[in-house]
Amino acid sequence: MSAYEFTSESICEGHPDKVCDAIADAVLDACLEKDPHSHVACEVLCKDRHVVLAGEITTAAHPDYVRIARKTIEDIGYVDESEPFCARTVEVRSLLSRQSQEIAQGVDTAEQGAGDQGIMFGFATDETPELMPLPILLAHRLARGMAEDRKAGREPWLRPDGKTQVTVRYNEGRPVEVTTVLVSAQHRADMTRVGIRAYVAERLGPRVLGSWWNPGIQLHVNPTGSFILGGPSADCGVTGRKIICDTYGGAARHGGGAFSGKDPSKVDRSAAYFCRFAARQVVLKGLAHKAEIQVSYAIGEAKPLSVFVETFGTGDGDAAAAYVAKEFDFRPAAIIERLGLLRPIYRRTTNYGHFGKPDLPWEV
């Protein structure tokens, strides 16, 4: 197929699912800050006036979970006490317990075993300087741009919730044009759809999409007409429900495991980061224009069951596989050491994708 269109979406940090991811990652960072060897598996649910934390945490730290949740919600921007979901008034309930000893006996060994079984993928493509697929990269820029405008006070009518979507036309596997942009922005009641469209068309789009913005883009803004009530006041949020937004926008395969709220002993997170790290190096070495790496594990075992390298006919697949086998140790302890993952760096990953950000160790 020489010509096609591909679409990816992103979501704003005030989306209910992302609120939950943010709280979970804030809890993780608080544990790692005081105890780098904390084992954390924190899930969060939010709806109306309620936040529920559940899962397993074993740590020498003593985090104030209620304070962490409230501060995270405040940082996102839910501070209006006239709405059900508000940082100061929300009720936080903790159902956290310690990690199962049956899991711990496989993880806490001299040669650290994987915290769970499963498959993970990493991907890289040279179609952008960030080695990310263009549609998800641009969708993230739109969502981040709205948050920046809101927090800087440039667009005081904006509210924390929202979604973006970008369609890119490809020819011979390379992006050539952005054809469609969709923006759904939560807004103050006195802001009109016409005004929101003008903001996207005249200020947001040209600023954040740069040379990819063009007058011929089909622009869809708040298709339902209004988007006043949003966030957890309108919808239930749960951790781990935006795994495609978190990764490659559907341009690559996904093993199914979510990231937020999990310490790096959980290979759902650390191995996915390492697969991205390795895929980046395959592309940077010039072994392929596009690379995807899969790894699989058994719970409690350190050595992966398999490592598979795919270059999609864009390079020397055998050479890429040999390079990955020689240069990358996929045992969990080796991953954690090489990338320095026992640090409170995870709140920085929560929004606008876990990949393509230059300040993260798997992107170096």
C-alpha cells in the first residue's frame, strides 16, 4: 500500500483516566524518593467526589496518600469547589496492602526475577527526530499545548479535560501531510464553539504543529457542540486505560500491560522502556528505518523467554537481531541498572506519552 492515512489520539492531563495515572505515578515517586527498592503496584479509580487507591505496596517510606492525591489533583487544575471533583473536597480512600509473598519470593532474589509474566514491545521510526510516529507525536503536542495555554493563563476559558486526534497521510511509508485534526476541549460555560475553533485554527494549531500545519486541514472542534462538564465530575477514571496513547498511538503492537503506578520490577513497565531504548539504537545505528522489539518473560525468572526483532523490510533484520542480542541484557536487574530506574522519575512520564521525551533515560 503506497498511500494511506493513519490516525492517533492523545488526551489531556485532566481526562479521568489520566488523573488516575497521575495519582498512581505520584504515589510511586513518593515511595521511591525515600526507598528506592519499594515495590509498588498502585491502581486508582476516581468518580465525582471519590478517589480510591487499591493494590500492593511494600516500602520503608511512609507516604501520605491522601496528601499526594490532593496535591496531584490540584496540580492538574481541579480546584473549583462548585464541581464535585475538587482537590480540597474530594474523599480519598486507600485499599492498599503489602505485596504477596509468593510474588516477592521470585522477585527478591540474587538474580532478580520478572515481577510478572507477559510480553512487551518497543518501537522506533526515523520519520521524526524524536524517532516517534508522527500522528501520536502531533496529537501529544496539541494536548500539551492546551495545558500550557490553560496554566499560563493565556486561555482562561480552558478546563483540564480534553482530547486530540491527528490524521497523517503517508506515501511510500513516509509522512507527507496532516489531513485532519480533531480537538475536544473542556471549556468555561461562557465560551462558544466558534471561539474555541478560532483558538485551535489561529493560535494552538499553527504554534504546536509548526510546518505540519496547513490551511487545508479538516478541522473538527468539540463535535458535540459543548464540553462544559468534564473530568471525574462527568466520567469515571481508572488507571491503565490509555495504553495506546501512552505508547505509539497504534502504530506499533502492544503487549497489553499498563505502566503507571508500577515500580520497575514490573516488566510491564521497565521492559517496555528497555525495548524502546533498544529499538531506538537499532534505528540510530542505521540498521533499519523502523524497528520493533518484543520480549517475553515468566514470573520469577530473570532471563527472558524470547527476544524478537522486526525491521519491516526497512533494513538488515539479521544484523539488527544480532546487534540487539549482543548489546542488550533484558534481565530485569540489568535493565534497572542500565537505565537507572530506581529514581522518582515516573510522574514525568504520565502525560503526553512515555516515549519521545528527551529527558527520560530510555530516550538517551
